[in-house]
Amino acid sequence: MQLNKIELHGYRNFSELSLATAAGVNIIIGPNAQGKTNLLEAIHVLALTKSHRTSKDRELIGWNETSARIEAEIERKLGKITLELQLSAQGKKAKINGLEQRKLSAFVGTVNVVLFAPEDLDIVKGAPGIRRRFMDMEIGQVHPAYLYDSLQYQRILQQRNNYLKSTDAARASAEMLEVWNEQLAASGVKMMQRRQNFIYKLQGWADKIHAGITGGKESLTVVYKPSLSAEEGTSSQEQSSLLQQFMLKLSQGKEQEFRRGTTLIGPHRDDLAFAINGRDVQTYGSQGQQRTAALSLKLAELELMREEIGEYPLLLLDDVLSELDQERQTQLIETFQNRVQTFITTTGLESVNMGRLKDAAIYHVRGGTVLP
Ligand SMILES: Nc1ncnc2c1ncn2[C@@H]1O[C@H](COP(=O)(O)OP(=O)(O)O)[C@@H](O)[C@H]1O
Ligand SMILES: [Mg+2]
């Protein structure tokens, strides 16, 4: 798929922007704090209705504005689509081809993106939250029901945590807790099964790509580590046993949860584990190996998305090219060139292997304006 055109009105430091984008590689150049990431973020928000940098939509609206609007023309295999997303204190309004969508989940997935930012290079070594965000970003775009389940889960989790903080185990109402446990487990189990399935499929691609980058010397394994050990399989019988297991663990952990004032198991505590040639990368991997693993994962995401939706998503590379050595840069460029519409931000072209990038369109960003 392809983004033909994007317009921003009152979005962050772009008060008005209308930009026609090229089919292949688009390079966005500018000094720091000019709006490069803001522009990529706007494309990401259009795809997921959420920023990758903040959960507060207010921050996306220009300081002197009361609302922000993102409009775009997308070209997919089936034809052209216009998208419009408006953000204001009243919430979000989304339109596809001028038609307002009653649910945001009907809008998500109309355009798909894979974003690679410097913090993703820490996907292996960094905090577990980075790995959970990685799973959520992809699964949410491909399976709208997952978004619904994770929103439900977050809402119940919050209420349950407030309750755990507000009283102690002795005084707690068993009935109330039981209701929350049931609801938490119901949406939690659905999330866990999606994640399990996603990582299982991603792993195949990631291993293949990682082997390619390392000339066949290294094999990469990615394993889903739910905070609550899940049995594999998705049959309804197993689903109900996982549900029971979830609820059993919740009630067993009751005393501790009240003492700590927070929910100690569930998808919000999930993690991933990586191994290269059978050895744990978090513990034994060199920085180079960790970065290669991160790169392999992101490229695997591109392939998996193509497999699931039938065309490549847009690739957004925020400041990462210069963070990679020449060899990994080349590897990355080879995978997207001529296949995937790509948006690259950078402060300068010195660190970018331009010799490899053919026919890239170049834009200069200064203080919320884009100059060709
Ligand atoms: N809501 C907002 N309204 C106006 N300007 C904003 C808003 N949020 C961030 N900015 C400005 O955007 C700039 C940061 O843009 P960013 O895209 O992150 O920079 P970079 O080009 O380094 O990627 C900062 O100068 C910041 O002051
Ligand atoms: Mg930036």
C-alpha cells in the first residue's frame, strides 16, 4: 500500500501542511526539534489512532489550537481511499472516504505501518514494556478485536488496581473481586492467545531474516513469556482451562496483591525472550547481536503483515538508519527498496548510505514546514 498525500491541520508544530509523497523512499531531513518525528508520528496516528510517543492525545494538538486533523490519500490494491482523523477535547472522529466511522476500531487497519525508532533497538535488552508495545502495535493493526480486548483489559485492570489500593484482603468484598477477576481473565486470555499466535508466526520470519543478515551463522528464536504460563493451543477447551488457571492464580495471589496494591499477573506483565544459537541474548548477546535481532524482528513484522493483509505496510524509520553500521544499513535498505514505501528521518545525509538508495525523494523540514 502507499500513502499518496498527507495533510496536517493544527497537528503538533504543523499548523498547515500539504505534502505529496513519493511511491518509493521518502527522506525527511532537518536539524533537531523541527518536526521530523512529528510527521512520522502523524502517519502512525492515522494508522492506529494512537501515538507511539504519548498516550495523551492533547499533546498532539498544536499549542494554539483546539483540534488537530490528519487527512490522507491511501492507495491499496483495491483502490484509493481517503482517510480523515480529527482530534479534540471531545475525542476522536474518524472518516473513511468521507463517511464517519461509529467505532475507531473500524478505522484502524485501513492503512498499516511498521515503525522503527531508536528505542526499538533496545527491544531485546530494554524494559519489558517496549516488547509489549511491539506486540500490541502489530496485532492491533491486523486484528481489530485485539484492540477491543486490550482496551477492556486496561480498563478493568485500572479499576481492580484502584480497589486493591483502597482496602486490604481482610476487608475486601469477595463478590466484587470475583467479578473483576472474571472480567480480567476473560479479556486477558484472549490477548494472551493472540500474542502467542503472533509470536509463533513472527518467529519463523525473524529466524530466516536473522540468518540472512549473519550469513547463516546465527539462528534467532523468539519465545512468548506470558506472566501466567499458558498452555499452547486455542481450542475452546484449552481456552476455558487457561481462564480457570488465570482465575485460580488471581485468587491464590490475593494476599500479596492487596499488600502491594496492584495486580501481579496478566498480559500487562508479559514478556518475550530471545536466544541466538540457543543462548539467551538478553544475558549473553553482544550489543551488535542485540541490534541485529531488533532489526530482524522489525523486518519480520513487515513480512508477517504482508502475509496477513496481502500487501506491504508503510515503513517508518525514525532516526534509525544512522544508528546502524554500514552493513546493517545495507541489509535494511535491500529489504525495503522497490517493495515497500518508506519514510526515513535523519538530521543529515552523511550517515546514510545514499549510494544504496535509488531515486529517493528528499524533503527538508524546518519549524513545522516542509520544503522540497
Ligand atoms: N503540541 C505541540 N504543538 C506545537 N509544537 C509542538 C507540540 N508538540 C511538540 N511540539 C514541538 O515539536 C518539536 C519537536 O518535533 P520533533 O518532530 O520531535 O523533532 P525532530 O525533528 O527532532 O524529530 C519541538 O520543537 C516541540 O516544541
Ligand atoms: Mg525526532
